[in-house]
Amino acid sequence: MQTPAAPDADHLDALIGRAAHLALWLAGQVREMLAPLPGKVLEAPFLRHLLRHYLVPAEAALRRAVHLIAADMPAPRAPLRPLRPLPRVIAPFEPVKRETVRPPTFRLTEPQPRPQTDYIPEHMRPRIRVLTPDAPPASPPPAPQPRQRASLESRLRRRFAALDAALASPEREARRLLRLQARQTPRKPLLAFARIPGYRARPLQESGRSALSSINAELVARHLNTS
């Protein structure tokens, strides 16, 4: 006879399930919009929109689900490496040639918000106007660096492939996260708790934002208890 799961476990399973469901839905939207069609060209503005409003929130949702899954897993044990005798003759070094491209890896961490500075770009600084014809004009704002469409599409597809693989095996990503945390001393926050990536994405409704904020709050509480 099976014993019923504890209420706390049910609560955690619900948080993980909601976040994973959100990531799956967003990933399905990305897959549909990236589907190849005859004569279809994905322009850079569309790719940036897809990245910002679909892929980024999907990554954030799955990333938090993976972190919560890993929180209830046992810490990994370091395997014992047997000592090997040194070879009598050292073979000459030869570079290893990789014949296959390394598959993309799902990112388990998020960059922390940068601290605010007092620096103001030159084109945004106040200027004192002198009513003389010799007054130099204001410096134009720096032109944005153009990004090639093909490069942007390739980067987006690689990130989506990593997301798709992580969705297929979140427990594997959780074990990888535990190995990452074991190497980290002292322990620092790996997620941007104060500013969830993609939280304001246009496709997200109240239920989607609630799924993100709820699992984020649970991870914040756990981080505060262990720090």
C-alpha cells in the first residue's frame, strides 16, 4: 500500500509542473515559428522578437524547474580515480581532431544585474548652448553594431536545441546543476531572482507570470535558508 505524498511534496510538484508546462508551451510556439517553409526568410527583427518574448521566458521557466528538482536530489559523490602508472615513453603530443560539432548545452545560470553607475553617455549629457556660430554640435549617439541575420538565427536555433534537449531530460540537467554547485565555493546565487528574464514577455498571461513568480519565490526562500 502506497502512502500519500506529503503536502509539501505536492506543492513542489505543482510548482515544477506549472513552470515546465509554460516552458513546453513556449517551446512549441518557437518550434512552429522556426519551421522551414518554401521561400521563408526569418528577418532579424522577427528573430529578436522570438528570442526576447518566447525563448528567454521558456529558458527562465525550465531553469527554475531544474533548480527546484535539484534541490531535493542528494549531493553527488566524487568518484575515486585509480592511480595509473606513468608510461615509460611519453608519446608526442598530437591535437585531437573533432569530427562532429559539439551539441549546445542548456545554460543553468543567469547573469546578475549590474550595479548602477553614475556614468552618462556623452550624447545624453546636458549641454550649454552658446549663441555663436562656432559652437560645436552635439555628438551623435553611437550607432548600434549591426548583427548579421544568419548569425542571429544560428545562435537562436542552437539555444532552442539546448532548451529542447533539456525539456526531454530535466533530471539530467538537475544532476549537472548539482555538479556545478559542488564546484562553487563560496555558494553564490545562480539565478537572477530579483529580475526574472522574460517576465514581461508579451505572450505571457497572468497564469504564466504567476507560474514564474511562484517557483522563483520558492527558490529565493530556499537560497536564503541555505546561505
